[in-house]
Amino acid sequence: MPPLDFKKEDKYLYQPPAHPVLVDVPEMIFFMVDGEGNPNDPAGAYQHAIELLYALSYAVRMGGKKGAFPVPDYREYVVPPLESLWWNCNNPPPSQKKDFRWISMIRQPGFVTPETLSYAQEQVGKKKPHLNVAAARLASFREGLCVQCLHTGPYDEEPATLVQMHSFMEREGLLPDMDGSRAHHEIYLSDPRKTSPERLKTVLRLPAKRR
């Protein structure tokens, strides 16, 4: 059996077209880290969250392959892409990015449990003691009705794609729905360390409700 790859299994979530579409996002489980601050700060909380999420996710993947912890339904899988929910980020000047609130997260297979997270935290804590492993949590999240679109290009050029998404909402009789845990959502399909800005691919997702 080939490794589980959510990008292929759930193409409608991870490979949307370059024009806005409506999607109903089901419940999934994630490793999450909550924080605030400028995501571009190389020594900031956001970069710490990214390193922690990937370290924990790969600890689970490798631990399962080696049988280091008992998982009856374990299946080899590809670690999914990084995602983030964002608040206070409606076109602010760079000086205000310190006011961003966010939840960074990486999706996990259904066999991952709180005990699995504890195992991963123990392993990462030994190998990377500079990371605050206690900052991570395992949580389910059902996003529901959303409008999404593939954005290609620099992150700072996302507003143009968002304008298209809001216009689509108006045509379809939808309203933005940013209540509670619902927020501007981004899924990063490209590694910015290896990809030029004009080639970056990001799934943009906005929660919506019917009028």
C-alpha cells in the first residue's frame, strides 16, 4: 500500500483551482501551536511554532515506521503541509505585523492520539531542548463552508486574490463568517526557503455563510 498522502487523497482541499470555489471542509485533527507576533521575525514565536510542528510530526512518522509506539491502525504517510489561521491581518502595514494572532498547525492521520503526541514531545524534547514542546496541542477542527482559491506568487500579493474571493462570495450570495475559531486560513504548498517568491503556491481559504 502506498504511503497516505492527504494532498492526493483530498485533492479538493489541497489542489484547488486558481479561481474561487466553494468547499465544505470536514473535521480533521491537527497538531496546533497558538501564538502572536510578526511571522517574519526570524527569532519570533511563529518560526518556533513551525520548527516545533514539523519536529513533532516527523517524530510521529518515524516512530510509527519503527514501531516505537503501539498504533493498531498505523499506515505510513507523507507529512502534510504547514497551515495557519490568522487574525488581525487585514492588510496592515509591516509595522503592525507584531499584532498578528495565529494558530499554526499540521494535519495528522486519524490514528494519532494524545498519547502519540506525548511520545513525540518526549522525543523532540531530547533532540531539540530549545523547543517548548508543551506549546503544542492535538485538536480536532471542522471548518465547514468556505471559499478557497490557489494563490501563486508572493505572500504580500495575496490581497489581489482575496478581492476575487470576496467578489465570488457576493455573486454566490455568501457572507464572510469570521466568528469564533473561524479565520483567514492559509495552506503553504511551497517551501519559501527553496522556492522563488513568484512561484510560491498557497491555498487561501475564507470561512463563509449563506445570506
